Amino acid sequence: MAIDQSTRMKVEAELRLGKKAKELSEKYDVPYVTIRVWAKKLDTEQADKDIDELMEYDETTLHSMAEEIRLQAPTKAEVVKAEKLVKDVIGLQRLEEKTRSVSFSILNSVEGYLALQSEPSLKELREAASIVGVLHTALFSKNTTQVNVLNNNNISGEKRDIFKSSLGV
């Protein structure tokens, strides 16, 4: 059974408003399992957006947010989670910065080495191309269609997965 795009958009809009999959399944005559798949995808997309937003906060703001949670959180477990979240975000920000720095240093070294060679061998060119390819993949998210080399704030999918697992998402 093909589901038209209009129906899917309506279902997703109602999912975002907090409606239950079972209710929407009956209302739109769409299989419950299909709606659950859409809901899971929406949840994943929202978690990614939330992580991207957190990655843009500076350390002072993150610590302020954690302090606010510390003052208002009803349980010690929530305070511990908030503190861990701040620590993880700051760690990922530093890792991202260090990764970019080291990667660009390696690329510059490869470029410098090849510039010194009057006629690099095929093996040297292959190795250089391999290094460039691996670093490019590591630096830039595969889902990104436009990349700003000087200010790439998108974290890689692998780092996002590590971050999500630390949150229990």
C-alpha cells in the first residue's frame, strides 16, 4: 500500500505535537508499524538537532546550564546526568577542534612533501590520496552537502553516535 506524501506529512506533524501512533494509525488508515518507524526517525532527527545545538554553546554557558539544573533538579540522578552531559559536550568540542588541527597539519605535511619531490612516484601519490581521502571523511559529515572548511561546526556521525550512547539516546 503506497502512502501519499500529504498523508505522511500530516501524520508527522501530529507526531511532533505528541499524538500517539495508534491513534494516528486509525485516523489516517496507515499501518501502526509504519507510523512507529516514522516516529523513531523523527525522534532521531530531533536528537541530532539537539546535539548540534548543544555543540554550539560555549563552556561558560554549558556550565551555567548545569548549575541551573543542579539548583532545580528534583533528583541527584538528574544532576549527575546534567554534569555528565556538560562534560561530554565540552570533551567533544575539544576533540573536534584537536582533530581538525591535527588533520590539517597532516594534510599540510603531505602537500609540503609532494611539493619537494620533483616527480613523486605513483606509490607516493596513492598514499597521499589515501591520506587526503581518510582525513576528508573524518573531518566532514557524509550527510553535509555544503562544507565550510574554515568553520565546519558539524560533528561527524561517528562522534554523534558516541555522544548519543553516552546520553543513553
